Amino acid sequence: MKRSSLLVTLILILSLLLCSCTLGGEGGGESDGEGAGGESAVTIAEAKAALAEVGDVSSTPVTIKATVREVDENGIVRVSDSTGSLDVLLTKGIDAEGKEILFSAIENKPKVKDTVTLKVKLWKLGDSISAYEAVIVSIDAFSYVEMSVADARSAEIGKGIKLTGVVASVTYANGFVPSGFILVDSTSSIYVYSQTAAANVKVGNTVTVVGEKDYWILEDEQVNAQKFGYKGSCQLANASVTANDNLTDGAFDKSWIEETTLMDLLSTPVTENITSRIYKVNALVKEVEDKGFTNFYFFDLDGKTGSYTYTQCNGADFTWLREFDGKICTVYLTALNAKSTSSSCLFRLLPISVSDDGYVFDTADAPKYAVKYHGLTQLKKEYSGDPALTLNTAVSSELLGFEGVTLSFSSNNESVVKFNTDSGITVMNCPGFGTATVTVTATYCEYTYSEDITVTVDENAVVDALTVGDAIDADEEADVTVKGIVGPSIVHANRRGFYLIDSTGIISVSFANSKDLEDIEIGNEVIITGKKITVDGSQICIDNASLVANYYGQNEFPAGTVTENADIANAVSQGNTTAIYKATGTLKVVGTQHYSNYVITIDGIDYTLYASKAATQYAFLTEQINNEVEVLLSVVNWNGKSYKLCALGLITEDGTVYNEYSFAK
């Protein structure tokens, strides 16, 4: 329930109390406590129906029994039963002697999930019915177990929990409505979700809260989250604050907080329960403005490994980060939740506190940095073929203030992994099968650092794979395993993948996990498996794909893959999504209020290129705006609305530049 709705209810009820003589004085004399527990309770629906028989205000109380769904500190609760819900202004309770006492004097007030028996009067304003002069007859308290935050994080879903800690950060929903807060004690941190509770706390307050253990996932992301094993954001839901010291100078305990790197944090599997747990990192803060909103990012010391701050206010709730833009700061943050799409599940960050402590990188650590961020990251732990991988052996960082770190690679088993250096270029080959220990060493001035990684090269398994043509002709929803050459990227807002090509055809492939793409390059020969589908009855695709094997190589696309001198107008009208066409046209940008489209004019006809963020998804075309271009195109229809063109490559004098959007590291 939104805080605003509770305030409206309170204002309306108080207004009625002030202006109606039937509601004044001592709050009514009809209920003196005698026989309070003996009357039969009616349902909320029955109580509302009875009001209709007497008008807009009832002077005779009725008894209802319902469950508390939300509590406001002003004595307003929302209760519900199987027939409906009702906003109630609590004014009195009944003590152990059966006497009425003011609500403010009640020691144990109702909490969320409690079952309450109430004597209420009803009134109607417009279409809304509320209750006033409510007397609490009895409370059947829901069981809340007091525990530490660390124990709460591992508690089962639905368990009633009581926690005491310091409010470290407040989150906001659209319209700057407080939506929840991070609670910290001496053992850990957890997110407390409740708009009402959040509206009544401030950072630094020491509070006691009760609620239910839960894991939250946005409803339309639940199917994708399940695919990646993501349980949701660890939190306390249906929460209410039972005590608050109202002091804002309380510092949260940092003694338990682990110091890590964003690289390690973001590479943590989403199956692990780390959401809403605070970590300490050194991070580069960056503000990135877009049309209508602002994103704030936190990057690791490499300046590229990071994620964005979770916001429901278009970034306006994090403008306090602007003073840190472009600086490496000491940051306490948490992965509040993870965004789940069809191809990835990625943590989104919530900063708890940021301080500019004048960070200066110690160049004595340059070799260690080079090994961890630029050496080990170039290698995989497993290969299924010879990658003939050209390695970067020189590392510099303008951000950290050093240059000229050298990387070297060695193997203890050159029959499996071998490094050859010629004319200053180092190439890794995998000539055989087995296991090797690879040592990555970095040197900078007098400083040296080394680290080992175990590399396994698997013998190529015999896989019974289909051709691309067979996959195109396969039955709908059929599981297919297909061998082909990796082509250009597909373009889609949520899907990541590429066109798979062989001499029998091309087909779009959408990967279940975009991390598979990190080890794939255009021209590699691969075997993939997935489900052949036709999206919205028009776009043929291998969906939920995964990589079976990568045999690498820089393979050329088979002859006949591209249709020359194509009639583009006819191709679009026919809607063949399993072909590549070559065409010449003029590229331009057509802007709207919220976004820009890339449009190519071919034979006098304007065709909008399918995109959600054209400048990003067609980055290889940005320098060709307003130029005549020769391009490779495919027809797409991912949304079932209309066929459009997708740009796969740009043909230049130096060769073809392919769309690598999905392969961006």
C-alpha cells in the first residue's frame, strides 16, 4: 500500500471527525467493552453491504476479523479477509480488565500478519469505504522470531522475523516515494521492503522491524530468473517498524563487511545469496546521461568492469553521486537485485555510501593488476580446439597512472598448451589434448607478480550435428544441435546471439546465457544446441541456445551465402528471415522525441533498421551517416508487427566490417 493512500485516508477520516457531530467528543459511547468479544464477526464485504443500507456514515459499530496487511505509525492499518480489504483508523483498544484505552496507550500494537478482531464504524466518501473509531478487541499475534540479520538472510521464505539494526540507505520508487531501506547490524545487511515503513525512517535511525523473509523478482522476469537459478533479492517483506530511536547520527557497523573488487563481486554466480549484502570496493564513479534519464555506473579499476545503479526515478534519486563523477572512490555498495533477460542475469548495484579519499594507485601493484585484469582474463580454463589466440602482452592505464607493464605466458606442458612469440606477437596454441598449468607473469620496473591457471583441452567429442538448412526445416519446438560458422550479431533489445552460417543457409541464434558469447568470435566454427522456434510466427530462430563446442578459426563464410543484386522491396515483403542480402543505399538518422532510428534509402524507398538503441546496436555504421554505403542486410520480425531490415555488415575497400554488438565484452 502506498504511503500517499494512507495519508489520504488519515486526512479524510480526521476531516470527518472534525465536521460531523455524530463522530465527535469521546469517539462514540456505544462500545464500553462489555461483551466485546461475544459478538459474531462479519466479513468485510458484509460490513460494507450493511453500510449501504443506512447511508454514507454508520453510527453503530460492527465486528470484523481480518489480517493486518500494512501499518502506519498514525494508527491506520489496512486489513483484509477473503472478501476484501479495508483501511481502518484505530482509536482504542481493550486492556486486560476489559476497559477501553486509547490507541497510543496500547503496549503491543498490531503488526503486519497479525489477525485482529475490531469493532468499527464505516463511512463512505465517493467510491471509497473506510473505518473510523475502531476499537481493537483482540490480537492474534503472528509469530516473529528475533534473530541477527545474518541468520535472517538464510531463513526460509515466509518465516516471521524480528530484527534490530541501523538504517543505512533508503530506496525510492517512482515519484520519490520511499519504498524500502537497507538494515544493518553487527553481522550483515538485508533489504526491508515496505513503503509505509520506509516513509517513517531516516538514515541513521536505529529501528526494530518485523516482517516475512522473502526473495523478490520482478514478475515479468521470473521465467528468465528461474532459467539462471536466480532466487531473487534477499529481503524482509510485509514489514513494519515497531521501534525507532529517531536519531540520525547512528553509524552502521562495518566490521563484518568484506573488502572485494567489482570484478569478483559481479562474477559471483547469481545462484549465491549475496543480494542486499554490503561490500566495500574501490570504484570509478561515472555519470552517463541519456534521453530522459541518467544512469550512474560503478566500474572497477580497469574502467570497464562494472554495472549501473538500480533506480526507479530515472536516476534523479542518485544526483548526490555527481560530485564523485570521474573519481576513484571508497564505495560501500550492494547488489540489490539482478536484471533477468532471456540471455543474461546481471546484478544491479545500490550505493550505500561513497567517499572521495584521494585514491592514489600504488604502482608497485601494477604487475598484480596486469595479471588479474589483463592476463588471466585472456585465457579460458577449458578449450575444445586450437584457438590460435593472439595475446596482449603490454598493459598501461591512464586511469591508474602507469604504462609499460609487460605480460608473459608459459606452460608446463607444451604438448597441450604452447606459446610462441614472433616479432613481438605472442600466440597461444593448443596442439593436443590434456591439461597444462599456465603461468602468467607481469613485470613493471623492479616489481614482478605471477599467478597460475589450469587449462584443459578436451578431445573433440563426436557430435551428431545438423546442417543449418536442416535446422531451418526442423519441426517447430524441436531440439536441434547444429554445426556452422559464427556470423554477425543479431539485433534485439533483450536477446544476444548471432547468425549461424553454412553452405545450406543462415539462421539467427539466441543464446540462453550471454556469457557463452564471451568466448566466441565471428568466423569461429561452433556446434550449438537449442530449440528451433518461429518467433511471433515470422522470425525463424534457434532459441535458448548453448555452446556445445568451439573449434575456433577465422573461417570464411561459404560461397553463395550472400544474395547479390537483391530486390530488397521484394525480400521485405516476402519476409524471408533466413537469408543475407547485399545492397547499396544512403544511410541517415531520423530522430523522434525519445529515440533515433537509423534509416537506409534503397532504390528510393526508406527502410528503418530494426533496433532498440540504434547508435549502440549499429555502432559500426555511425561514421557513415548521410553517406552512400554498401551493406549486408537481413530481414527480421522479432515482434510480429512488421518486417524490417537488420544491418549485418558494412562493405569497405579494406574488407567487410561486421556487426559485433552481441560480442561486445
